[in-house]
Amino acid sequence: MIVCVAEKPSVGAYIANVLGAKQRKDGYFEGNGYQVTWTFGHLCALLDPQEYSDQWKAWSLSSLPMIPARFSIKVSGDEGVHKQFNVIKNLIAEADEVINCGDAGQEGELIQRWVYQQAGCKCPVKRLWVNSLTEEAIRDGFQQLKDQTEYQHLYEAGLMRAIGDWLLGMNATRAYTIRYAQGTGRNRQVLSVGRVQTPTLALVVKRQAEIENFKPRTYWELKTTYRDTLFNAQIPVEEDEYAITSAEQGEALVDSIKDLPFVINSVEKKKGLEFAPKLYDLTSLQVDCNKKFAFSAEQTLQLIQSLYEKRVTTYPRVDTTYLSDDIYPKVPGILAGIKDFYPQVTPLLGAKLPKSKKVFDNKKVTDHHAIIPTGQRPDNLTADEKKVYELVALHFIAVFYPECEVSNTTVLAKAGDIDFKVTGREVIKPGWRAVFANLTPTLSQGEGEDSQDSPDSLDSSGTQKSLPAFVKGESGAHIPQLKEKTTTPPKYYTEATLLRAMETAGKTVENDELREAMKENGIGRPSTRAAIIEKLYQRKYIVKQGKSLRATETGINLIHLIISPLLKSAELTGLWEKKLREIERGEYTAQQFLDELKNMTSDVIRDVKTNKAGMLCPVCRQGLIIRGNTRYGCSRWREGCTYAEPF
């Protein structure tokens, strides 16, 4: 008998139906030589500290760091979880072969492997790897099963991620709670510290501090109107400085040119192409859904997961915006499947479709390709599912349309000694922009900051203001004006911008290609970032005000307490993520990473143990020790306490 283990009951039912295992049993289907069962998410987990050693039952600094000689797993969950595990265990015990039909990713591989280990699996294990749950994809997948050893590196990466989260999370949480948390015993507040959640929180806290400490500066801009067109003065300035820093200076400039002719020095027109927005990976889909529909990252993940399970979109937990070459022959069939829902497909039917490297690139695809429709009819979708599906479908249609042809015009002019400039853009042929025309405002126009990879960077008609037909050498009267401006602070993070910051380890990156290259150093994985943000809400480290994310006093205090850069640096955590991806590709060993993990954990605990900040002052016995740039001091130094000690 061949035993198939799916990731959840609904997926198990699909697979059983395709395989002809029609007989329903308690916890599995059977028939046609197959038994199809399923897990419930994380059936197994690493042991808790106290299950390794009695010394780790009580929370004390002296027992840290907790580093097990060997990590072990257990079945975790309620009675229903244990019952289902026993079903799987009993089926595997009698199996001739097991087929891992788990979620086709790092986490899914780990979940399944742990179940097989805990069940004592001795028979051969094969791996089903599919990009969608359509009948065709499942049948094709069963024709191309691979031995599970081919996914060993994927499992090792998932294992090191889990062990890393355990080592740093368990140890740092205990250390900071023991040392700094308020209350005692059961009333003590737990300060939750995590490998990904803490640097994510630090991003929010840092941005909030930048906003609160921001000091606005007033400056002036010189503009002039000529032929109903507003030109901007081009006055050279030093970096981070402003050309006009006083009203008097500005008025003097206005007076110096107001009676002089305005002369057009050059008119340059360049034709250009705008490429369609990229296909979606999970993060970019979450970003757009947050902007357009105010969906949370977690809500978008649930919706796209539901669309995947309804077999109308492909596997969602992906971090690439590209397709592999083998998808190209399937594109006409996918488009034909959705033509009744999207008339934008009609011009593509029967036409030779382009195969651009901006869409199809095997080098940019590893386990899964970008999120696209499967071609199944998107019937019986909820209102929110329809919104998400439409984004995916329209982006897929758009990449097979021609580029948008534009004309960019730059006009340089002069009045007296001051140079002026204006630019304009005109759409000559809309190309792919026609796909997004005549949509509801929520789909055709984004909310908040413009996205560089969505069709929202222009106005609702798809164009920016075109310019009059200026001619080099022409001149005439103009109306100069001085506009007072005030510098503005950075914006609070929204879920959309925080997701982007996690993807790029806190760096602001607008360019699509550069952002794509930086994904390897992002913090967290696409599949886990939404859960990390939800944890920050649940632990009351951040709150949402409108669309803005604000750090709470608890969250701010936690970040200020943490002295280890490893725990709150997005960049350092991003480097760690890069190593996990290298393990997945077989370019770095799990043992090397585990050794680094142990050293990192020991360093974090040593920092907490040796840091005196937060302790009662030994001199006045009233203030608390605070950490300066080079030494410790008492918080009551203004009241005359003399305690000071270098570190």
C-alpha cells in the first residue's frame, strides 16, 4: 500500500479524488492502492526547555544559555492532533512507500519530515512537488515523483530555521525577562524576543523616533509660469541644503527676473517604453492589497491561500516574480480558461505571445514560480477573494500585452541668470495600460504611496500632463512666484511599507531589479512575515492607527533594553537569512550554521549577564543604572549621584 500524507484535510481530499481513493475512513481515504491522510499544520515541534533538563524548569540567569546537546521533537497539540498523528503512524507502519504531499516549501518539508521521524518511518519516501492543486498538476506531479533525499538541503534549512528560532527566542526571552521585566513570579511581564520579530519591531521603533525627533525646516522654491506651464528653478545647492533659505533671498530673486524675458533654451523629446508591472510574489501581493483594499498581510495570505485551495491560483508562498520556461506553452490554455471573466484576454487569443526575460527566466525560479491563475474558472469566490484574484489575473494578462509607448519631454529655459526646467510625459500607445483601464477606483488607483511595480504611478488616465509645443529660442513674459515649503518627517510604516522593509532588510529600495536582488538578505520569509506582524500586534508591541503602525511604550522600551545588535538589526538578521538560503542550495552546511547559532546565543546571554543597565544604583540605592556611550551611570545623576563606571 502507498501512503500519501497531505498538508491538510481539504488538500488530502483533492489528492484522494485524483488518485481514485474514494473510500472514506477515520482520518484518511483509501482505494486504488493508495491511502491518503493528512496533517494539521505543525503536528510536531521541538521539545520545550524543561523537557530537556530539570535545570531549565525555573527561569534563572544562571541556567542560561540553554543549548541542548541534541534537539528532539514531540507531537504537540490537543487530543485531536494526537489522534490524527496515530492514524498517520499506523498507516506508515504498514506502508510499502510513503509519498510526502506536504506544502511544497521549506516549512512544509520540515513539518512532514518531523512527522515521519516521530512515526518511525522505515519505508522509502517520495516527494510530490506541485505548483497548483488542479487535477492536471496533481497527475503530472505523481508522474514526476522524486526521492526525498533530493530535498535534504531544503529540510536542513527548515530545521536550522526552527532551531535558530528556538535557541535565540527561548534564551533571549528568558534573559531579558529575568533581567528587566516588571513584576515577580507569575505576575512578571514576559518580554518576548525573537529572531525576526525583534528586528522588525526595531524598524518600527526607529522610524517612530525619527518622526518624533524630526525638526522641520522652512525653505522656499522659485517657480515661474510661462504659457500656462509651471517651470521649476534649477539653483545649485549643497547636499541636504536648500537653495533659498529666507523669504528675503527669494523675493530678491523674483525681483531680479520678473521684468526679464523668459527664453526657451532647449526642447528634448525622447520616446520610451514602460513595461507591464511584474507578476506577483507573496510580498508584492500583500503590499498591493494593503494599499488598495486595506487588507492586512495576514488577511491577504489567507485569501490567496484559499484561492490556491480552490484551485484557481498557483502556490502562493513564493518570493519570485518570474515564471519558468515550461509554463510558456501552458499560457494560451490559462488565458482561454479566464476569457469569459476578463474581456482583456480577447486580443491575446490566437496571437503569438511574447516570451520576455522580464517574465520567463529559469535562473530566477527555484522551487516555485510567481503567483498566476491556473485557468480554472474562478466561480464561487467571496467578494474579498474576487478582489485578490482580479489583481493576480490582470497582472498575468498585462505581461503579454505590448509595452506602453510614451514620449518624455524635457524643456530647459532661462530668465536672467536663473535656469528653469519642466518635464512632461504623454502616452502614445497605452499597450498594457489598457488592461487596467475602466476599473473601479480601488483597482485602478492605489492608496497612499505609489508603488513602483503596480500601475499606479501615473494618474487615472494613465498619463501625466503633456506640455505645450515649445520651440527653442522662443521667449516671452512670465510670472515668477515664491512658494514657502516646510520639510516633512518620514512617514509611519504601514503594513505595506513594513513588508517591503522586511524584504530589503530595512533599506529603502524603489528599483524593482535591485529589490529583487536584495530579497536573499530580507528578514523572514514571504510565508512568515504576516505572522510576525500579527505577533507584534498580539504582544501589544505595535498598534494600528488608521493605516499607520505605531510602536507602543512596551515595544519601545523593549528595543531600548536590548543591547545585542544581532537581536535588533535587520541587516544582521538578513545576513542570517541569506545563510539559510545557502543551506537550501547546498552552498553552506547545516553544521556550520548550528555552530554559529550556538556562539551567537552564548554572546547574547553574556551581554545580558555583564550589562549593568537596569540594575539598582549601588551608590544612592534609589536610581537605576543606565548605559551611556562609554560608561554606566546612575539615572539620578542630575540629583547629584556620583556613580559612574566604564565598560
